[in-house]
Amino acid sequence: MLTGTFTIVARCKTSGQLGVATSTAIPAGGAICPFVSRHGAISTQSFNNFYFGIDGQTLLAEGVAAPSV
């Protein structure tokens, strides 16, 4: 059986609300992948480096554009 991790991050243009969903074979992957703040939402993958989310949130707070983060 092949397994994989799939993640989606979205923002509603009307309300500005953010959403993150993760599907993975790793138990409780949804507890370790998403990083959401008032600046934006980032999701790493299941075997993640937490600094990707932490540093990414810092960059968003500093005004760096999402595609660059």
C-alpha cells in the first residue's frame, strides 16, 4: 500500500479566514504540521522541521510575501 501526505492551505477572500487540512499516515500529523497566526497559515509535511513553520511565520509577520516565504 502506498501512502503519502497531502496538505491544503486556503484563505477565504470574503472573510479572510484561514484553513489548513492535512492527511498523512503519521499519527496526529495534523497536530504537528499546521502553523497559523494572524499573519498567515503555513503547513509543513509529516516528518517536518518545526523551524520551517516558526521561521515562516516570522517572515510573514515581517511582511515578506507568501510565495517568497
